[in-house]
Amino acid sequence: MTDVGALDPGDDRPVLITGGAGFIGANLADRLAAGGHRVLIYDALLRPGVERNLDWLRERHGQRIAVSISDVRDSGAIAEAAAQAKAVFHLAAQVAVTTSLSDPRADFEINALGTFNLLDALRLNTNGVPLVFASTNKVYGDLGDVPLREQDGRHMPADEGLRAGGIGEDYPLAFHTPYGCSKGAADQYVLDYARSYGIPAAVLRMSCIYGERQLGTEDQGWVAHFLIRALRGETITLFGDGRQVRDILNVKDAVAAYLGVVSRIDALSGKAYNLGGGPANAVSLRELLSYIQDLVGEPLSVRHEDWRQGDQRYFVADTGRLEAACGPLSATPWRTGVAELADWLRGQEIPQDSARRSAA
């Protein structure tokens, strides 16, 4: 994967990161600023604790970091920010399925309308500014039509090809829950604006990303959430039977993928790519909890709840299409990455509500 040098450092315009104060956005901003680029962070600061990411970035990079505390629902503000940019990474979103169910209007306005506001600003700006959009594996629905069997304490596909490779981009889209609909609509709008208006834009459908600067909740960022609760000796709620499988990807590797995509945007524009840890980094929730127990050195307190709406029993991303386009993905072994995140969290003062509240 190509790093930040693929973006012209001689072009003094900033790289715009919507949602740049969040977990992935802050890591991406750090990599770009370290590479000599100016970064404009556009964020409404709705999630508890993200102000600390801004302080961290400013301390590390000074004037290379500019901030617009604004909402993607504000079409004028996002147009003004986009007009300054040499590239855009669109990560701003309402990120929790549960929140989408309780407030579907806000979910739609942030995810679908907010993305439309950005796209239309880029349409009216004829400078060919590239866009990489953060989509989600939820566009494939709950995958309830995938026949599963239990294997080594995991829900795994009965089909040998799916077990070996994971879910590919050709799997039918099936938007479930308001969150799936709003992100799915945004995903499709990005692809169509590339097709209809020639905007150089690509979509990354992310699996579970984890790593430093993640303050996870029950609803989103569950790897960090499990660690935070375990380190505090607090009870962890496990929804479903714990045999559900996810492929988890360290944020450092995700950032490298985003930069690799923008560096090849002319070839990749108009296409969607899965991004995750792949089969080598697939883990069940029970496996992860067992490893976390080893890391903290004492038994975990776990209570069980029923499955939640839209939950996938199995999702592992087939990243072959992305690797064919951009070269091999770096993928930190999940045990190494989770141990590193635990070490980082031990040095943090985590706001009490960050372990409970979902992002807005």
C-alpha cells in the first residue's frame, strides 16, 4: 500500500477529513500531518471524549492541523470546507445501529443527507478533488441467508469457499435497520456520483476496525469497549451467543488502506471495496473475551442478552479485490493488536460515559 507521499506535498491545500476528531479520523490525520500535509478536520464533536483527539493532534502537529467544528448536515459549511481541499476522506457518520433505531431521522440526515451535501459540493467544484468514503459491512444485511455451521465454537459458513475467503463485494446488498439503509444509500450515492458526474470517488466497506484512540461503546467499537470494561473490572454485556465471528483490523492497517486507495483513485473510482482483517484475523466474541481475560489476568464478569436487530452471525471480509487493485494489505495479527490497544488504554483516563454511550 502506498503511503502519504502519493498525495502531492507541494500542493498546500489541506486534506479534508470529515469526522476527523474520531478514532479512525484522528489516526488518519496523524499519518497525513506526519507526512507533511495540512489537514482540515471537520467534526461536530458529538461523541464524548473526541476533543482529546484534537488536543493530541494539535500538540503533535501544530499549525498543520486546522479544525472546523461543524456538522455535515450544514450544506454551506461542508461546501466551504470541500472548496479548500485537495482530497477528502468522508468518515463523519452516525455509527450505531441502536441509535438509528431510536432516532432514524437523525441517522438519515447525518449519514445519507450529510453525504449528499458533501457530494453535491464536490460536483459543483470542478477541480476533480478525490473522495474516499467510509462505508460498512452492514450494507450486506444480517447475512441470514448464509447457511452456517458451528465449527470450533464459531458460527462459520457451510460453504467451503466462503469459509476460506469471506464475503465478497459481489454479495447482494440488503440494507437492514435504519443505519444499514442510511449508510447503504450513502454508499450508492458515492458510486453514482462517480459514474454520473465523474467525481473521482471510491467506497471502502469496513469490517471491525480497532486500535489506539478508540473509546468504544456497547453499540460501536466493541473491541475497545470489551477492553475498557475488563480493565475496570466491570461487567461486559454479550449480545447473542458469543459465537458470532468478525474479522478485526488494526487502525494502522486501515489508514494505510485509505491512503492506498486515494493514491490510485483514477483506477479505483466508481468502485466499492471490502476492508477488514480477512480470514487470518477472524475471531469469535468468545475467543476475544478469553484472550482479554488472559491480558487482564483475572476472570471477566460477563452477562448475556438476546441478539440485537440486524446482528450478523458471521462476517469476514474478502479483501481480494482491494489487494488486486492496491497490493497486499498489511494486517497486524489480532492478538498483537489487541494487546497493544490494552497497553494504550491502561495509560488513558477514559470518560465514564464513553463505555456506555453510543456515538451521535
